[in-house]
Amino acid sequence: MPRPSRLSLDMMETLQTLIECDGNAAEAADRLGINQPSMSKRLALLQLKHPQVRFAWIHRQGKTWELTSEGERMWPAVKEIVRLSRLVHSDVSSRVTDSEPVAVACGQLAAQTFVIAAMDDFRANHPETEIRLSTPRGQRRIEGVETGIYDLAIVSHREADIEERYGRHIGIDHLFDDPWMLVCGKDAPAAIRKQFDDLDRASVSLESLNMLPLVIPEEDSGVRRQLEHNMVRSGVTPALRPVVQAGGWPTIMQFVRDGWGIGLVTKSAVDATDGLKKPKPLDTSSLETPRMKLIYGILPEENTPRLSAEGESLRQSLLAICKKR
């Protein structure tokens, strides 16, 4: 039988420190030695978002936090638990690093290429800081940045879509353009190679996509939605005939190399893959070029990045590495 989840001592100490700081979350975070995203996550767990908190312990009153009636009921027990914990672990602070981990989310291909290069650059200046790298789906990355799970994320979703949904809560840096291309494996079946060779070398029209056996990203991926948005805007009804829909560029490119069909992919995916025929670009006259973006949380009141010093340093490393592409 799985063990039930329990409120951690960190959560109780967060509550104690918050009340000691008169409900000022920024001051409490500074005293706890954690960054704003971590503090936001802890506050969320004390607002009916933890399986062991049946009723909210805190609520926001203007710019500060206050105990609810349930929080006041639990307050004496929390104070005693924290007091005893501090006595038992009084020497812990001398052994704990000052820096918080930096949480980053990106796609599989980005993790294998420019993100790891930026991490190497970051490590030279912050050898003691832990980096937590995750590769969830694109929408999960955006949601994770908005809620504070991730400090930074790499996405290709349209900037307008991000701003429409999240507004001032997410900051966006453009990393590089990543145009669409069609590509075929050198050892693909003859029929597929012929279809690919018959395409215009200079640029492939959007209309022709509906007639090809494609290997493409899944329907709910950011780049796929962006492509179909461009098709509709150009007066072309999306009627793609994929033979394979897959998640993650490395997986998609493996299907292309193995000859399943013609890959509708981005330039960065082509550049990272061998065994391909020379790619052919899509017609860009009516095409919004996909852009890789770096996103991070924003503190709306100050309109500044919601990043620790280490998070900001990794952000700058990513910008510098991508500027060289």
C-alpha cells in the first residue's frame, strides 16, 4: 500500500516564516533563501493544493498573506513542530548550499544541442548549482513556467498565443528562427524518394503538403498548430496525410531516415541528423517562420524576470549560445 503524502517540514517552516514576516512573501522567501518561483509553489500548496490540506491555511489580503481560521487553528502545532525541528537540525545551515536549483524544460533535440552547450557555459561560473532538466510536452512547459515549476523553458509556440493566454505573467526572449523544411532519407523506398525529388527545389508550396506522405509532429504540438494556422491564413485548407505523427524531433527524424515518408520538420532537426537527402524549404512568402523562444516567469508588479541570480545567469548563457548559431 502506498504511503500517504505528508506536509513537509519545509512547508511548515515556510508558513512560520511568512507569518513572522507579517505576510510579506518576498521577505519570507529572502529569509528562507529560496527564489520567488519556489516560494510561489509553497504558497500554492497552502491554498487547498495539497492532499493533506483539506482547508486553506492562508489567503491573500491585498499584497500580504494572512492565516485563515483553519490556519489559526493549526498555528500552535506548526510553531511547535518548527521549533523542535530547528533545535534538532541547528547545524544543517552550515552544510547547505546557498543556491537554489535551476529548473529548465525543453524538447529532446534542444536538450541534446544548444541547451547542453549553455549548461556547460553556466557550469563554469556556477559549479555548485544544480540544474534540473526536464523534457515535457510544449504546453506543459509553458504551464510549468507560469506556475513556477520551471524557471526557464524553450518553446516554439506562437508568441501571440502565449501572450493571449498568459499575458504579463510570462516573459519571452527570441532565440533563433527555425524554418520549415521537407526532407527525405537517402535510403528511403524509391517511390518516396521520387515524390521528394519531384518537389520544387527552390521552395515547396503549402498546397502540395496535402498530397505528400508526411512524417510530422503530433496535432497538439506547438509547431504543428503554427503550421496549420499559416495554411488557413493563406487560404489553404489543412488536409495533411501523415503516415506517422510522433512527438520529439529525434523520434520524427528516425522515422524519416528509416524511409517511412517525407519529413516536414524544422531546420534545427535537419542540422542534427545525418543520412538525409538535401532538404527543400517551404515557400516563405505566406509562412510565419517558427521561432525558438526562451520563456520565464514575470513579476507583474515590477515587470521583471521571476528568476534567481543563478536562473538569470543560465538565461544569459542560453541567449549567448543561440546568438552564435
